[in-house]
Amino acid sequence: MKISLVVGSHRKNSQSLKVANFLSKLLSIEGWDSEIYDLGLGQLPLWEPSAWEKESDLKKLWIEFSRGLSDSDGYIFLSPEYNGMASPALKNFFLYLSGTDVSHKPALIVTVSSGMGGSYPNAELRISSFKNTRMVYIPDHVIVRHVETLLNSDNPESKDDEWIRGRLSYSTIMLLEYAKALVSVRQSGKINLKSYPFGM
């Protein structure tokens, strides 16, 4: 089984990517495959309506960019807090998604802050990004505060570092349990995205 991690920072080699790499190692320890989609590489242009057209260049680009995404059993979305909001790159990513990509699969939100912030992206993503994607956000989320001081080596360098590693591990394990449980929902034959492709 596989988890996809989507890194929403606009920066290359970002702190959010550092957290994603740590989570990828945790997933490997638990025996799961993972794939990281780093939006900081700038491969995904600003969404516009031609992305809905089957033969458009933008649609083709999305199909290539998102290869393997729909095969995942769950997702981790990592967002820095930019001016009290989720990152524009991550919001742009959600515009490309459809229900057939990620529907009825669990997702964990991990937000990243260089200071004491990080709560607003979690609230923003929970409010809006599930409607048409039909993703199931698990109750847990993680805020990695003072991220520059954390996850910088193989072993914890402080009590805060040790604590956040434990929290990330716990929340990741919970995501995996939801991923296993929601397989039966997708196999139930009750999902009808053809008649009801959009949330209300």
C-alpha cells in the first residue's frame, strides 16, 4: 500500500520538504511505500478552466504530473503558513484534483511554521478542499512549529524535537489505520461519482 505526500511550499529544498522526507522514512519503517510531490519545483502552472478539457495541454500536463497519485491509499498534505493562509501552490493543486483521483481516501494535514503559527492552514484546508475531492481528513493533524530547530538529524536534539517526532509517528500510524479501513468503503459498490460528482 502507498501514501502520497504533497509538499505545498513554494521553495526548493524547503522546511516542508524536510518534514515530508522524515514522514517518508516513517512510512518505510511501517512497511508502506510513499511518493513525494514537491510543488516547490514549480512544475504545476496556475490552474485555469482548460484543465477540464480532455485534450488540452494543461490536462495532459496534470495527467503526467499526477501519475501514481490516484493509486495511493492515503495522503499527507504539508503546508507552510503564508500570511496566515495555506500556501497558494497547495490550493492550486486542489483545483486540479477530481473526485476520481482521491475520493474516499484518508488524508493527514501537516502544517509548518518557522515560529508559533501554523494553525490557520489546517482550518482552511478542512473547510474547503474536501468538497469535490471527497477526501476524508482524519481527526488528527500536526503543526510543526519552529521547524528550523527540528528533524535536522537522525536522532532528536531536544525535548521538542523528540516530542514532534512522536506526534508525527502517531498521526502517521493513525492515517495508515484509516487507509486500511476505508478500502472497504471504496469496494462497497455504493459510491456513485457519476451521478454525484460534486459535494454540496
